[in-house]
Amino acid sequence: MKKVVLWTLAGISLLSSCGETGESPGPLEEPHRPRYHFTPPAHWMNDPNGMYYQDGEYHLHYQYYPDSTVWGPMHWGHAVSSDLIRWEHLPVSLYPDSLGYIFSGSAVVDYDNTSGFGQEDTPPVVAAFTHHDPEGERAGRSDFQNQSLAYSLDNGRTWTKYSGNPVLRNDTGIRDFRDPKIVWHGQSEKWIMALAVYDRVRFYGSDNLKDWAYLSEFGIPGDTRLWECPDLFPMRIPGQQEEKWVLLVSIQQQGPNGGTGTSYFIGDFDGTRFTADPQEQQWLDYGADNYAFVTWDNAPVGWGRRLGIGWMSNWQYAQQVPTEKWRSAMTLPRVLELVQEDSSYVLAAQPVPSVTGLRRSGFALPGRISGFQSIQGDFRPSRCELEFRVDLEATTAKAFGFTLKNTKGNRLEIRMDPRTNTLVVDRTESGPKGFSDAFFEGPHRAPLHLEGGSVDLRVFLDVSSIEIFANGGRLNFTDIFFPEEPFDTLEFWAEDGELVLSEGQVHALSTSWEEAP
């Protein structure tokens, strides 16, 4: 008799048949499918975009190609959540049309109906996106990317494209003219659009979201790297009422560990011009796999904080990774805060508090570790959260860390070296090779302050990814990997000495999906 199991993946029912050969596995049986990170139900996904909060729902749009697991004509996929962990998939919001594909952009809740798209007491949600004309690109024109609008009056369930599209035409002579991110600037009482224009960001202003005027631009003199997915927003200076402005920019090459990465500048914005030291570009995440990180409009996280999410992949190998039915995941949603270090500022990022709702059980890590010590308990090393604080004054080991292993000989090693103040994530033996040489370059390194009294780390493992938050979120590190089977062994170790933990916990994590019976 054929057994049918009903699975629920973020609001979409999927049937999995057992006992018959040749049938597709259910989503929880798909190799490498994360259990609590956002993934599309099937096919290709990249940049998050069009993100806003309204009426108790967080809306996540994303670049989506519903016909393949590699990049193609872009749509806006759509999902909603009340807690940023459990997601319900909705129908595609925006489809390609005669003006082109639907590239990345943003969405805002236009409470004052400055656009005129609203009706009576219903404020519109207005999405700005790049229309990418593939025929114009093939013809060698420079004006094949232009900015357009769509709006919704039913909290994102249906969308209407503005009849006057495009609202901002490319008259720069520069081919790369895309990814509009819109924010309201209260002091000047106007909308500001940050737009990626090849190797810089251009700023435009508007009173009504339809008519845009050029304001200024910001870039690094002599830098010819391609910039994408800008985001501009204010942050509160710690302990003060004053603010600084942050400009996020995703870079297509020369990321901290090769390929793509998300960077930021901290400066000031007066409604016309963003000012910051162009040489003080910092990385939001030092791993290889956090790109196109952008933030939600209107998210209720408190003034001076910002909620965002990134695409957990890298353009060096995104289209070659060994997943068959779906392609790529998002990072955990993160809350950004401004932190002062000496006379400068950095962005600290921590996972959203609601992720603790996935915890099922927890137990203490050993306080002292010499050599190698396997961690035993009621948890899956492939899906868990680690929280620990290293007592650096009592620790005598030259280096220390932990390793994940499986019976196939795959391994992922995380190493901390006080002599060089370095965090190292080595995925070079994490799974079968052959799909991409760039993927296995490494190990990956990041600066980690290992001097003074202690260092704290919070680590999330989810089948095929690791996210590390160190020193109160001042260091973020995201890498993906593809083992032949889930890692089933977690081993802490200390090299030439002893590792001392002043505190440490392992938390077993449930899935954000409905578990199989």
C-alpha cells in the first residue's frame, strides 16, 4: 500500500510518497535543504528585495526564476511571516513584461499617500524595482535598465504596475543602473532613492515616488568594482539621541574571502548628500556567503536599529552548487545596531530574538577541554545552536575550536588562533568536490579580537550552513557547505594546552517546518 505523508513547507503543502522507487523525496528528505532558514519551495532564488512590515506581517520578496534552478528571467517571489522564522509562501508578486525582467528593488508603506495610489483610509505599499530589458542589452544599448513602480492596496496580495513606468530612465550612459532602495527622509520631507550605478551610488529625491530628481553620488575614487543593492538608513549613536547614516553596498568582487560580499560606510546624510570617508569601507560579514543584505521598511525593532537579511550564497558558484530542486537560502534575519569602538563606529548584527523559539533542549558544554572531546547529547550537530564564552586568561592552548564530521570523512573546522587574532573556517574538506573550484578555495579567515579577558561566540548550524556571531555581533561570518550526509559528530579541541570556557551551551533546534510523523 502506498504511504502518503503531508509535509508543510512555509504554508505550501507538498506530497511525499514512500515505498515506490523513482518518486521525488519530500522537502525534509532533500539533501542540503535547511530546516529553519528561508528557502524557495523549488527553483532559483537570489537577492532579497521589496521588504516591508505591515499589519503584523513581515514581507519578504526575492529574485526568483520559477522555471529552473539557475538564473533566468527574474520575477519577485513573495513570502510573509509573523516571527521572521516561519514563512508562508504567497504567489509571485511581479512578472516580467514588455519593459523587461523584474530586477531587485525595495518597497515602502506610503502612509501619507504621497504617491496618490491609495484609496480613502487604505495607504498603498509602493514597490520600486529595476526593469531590465534583455533585448536592449543584446543590442548593446546602455539604457536597458530603468526604474519602475508597482503598488498594492491589499497588503501585498495583489500588485498593480504603474501605467507611467518607467519613472526614472537611465540617461547616464552607464549600463549598470539598478536596485533602487527607497527611504523617507523626515528632515527634508521627501523620499530618497539610493541607486547602484556601476562603481558608485547615486541619490535621487522625490515628493511623490513618481517624479525623481538627481541629488548627488558617492563612490571610492579609482575603485572600478561593480556595486549592487545599496541601502541607506539612519542609526542611533549609542547613548545619544543623535544619529549617523549607514550606506550598505554589495560588491561583486574582492569580497573578504573571495567573490561577492556586503560592505558598508558610516557617515552623514543631509537630505541631498551622503558624506563619509570613502576609504573606511567595512564588511558586514566576513564569510563567503552573505550577499545583497538589505533591510525592511517600517520594521518594529525600535528607533536606531534596523532589521535585515542577506542571500546566503556567492556569485562565484551560486549556479553550480549541488542542490537539485531548489537553489540557495537566506541568512537568518539580523538586527543591526551601531557600536562605538574607540573614535569610530561599527555595525553589530545579531539574529532576531524569535530564533530562540526553535530551541527544544539544551545542556552545558564542558568547562575545560584538552586535546579532542566529542560532545554527546540529545541534539543533532547538523542542526543546533552553540553559545559559549572563552576565558582567554585561563586558556593556555595555542589554538582552539571545534570540528564537525560525518561517516563519509567530510569535515568542517572552525579554528581560533590568539597568536594571530584570527577566526578560520575551513570547508575545503566539507563535501565532494567537482562542482566549483572556487568553492573549495580557502580556508576562509576573519579578524577576531582574542586579547583581553574573554571572547563570546554564538553559532548556528543548519544542515548546509554555519553562521557565527562573535564579540556581541561585531563579527559576523557566514559560510555554506554540502556534505555527502549530515554532520553527526561535534568535537571541541585545544592545541598544545587547555581551552577554558567560562560558560557554554548546546541547544537542539527544531525545524520551522511541520515535522514528519
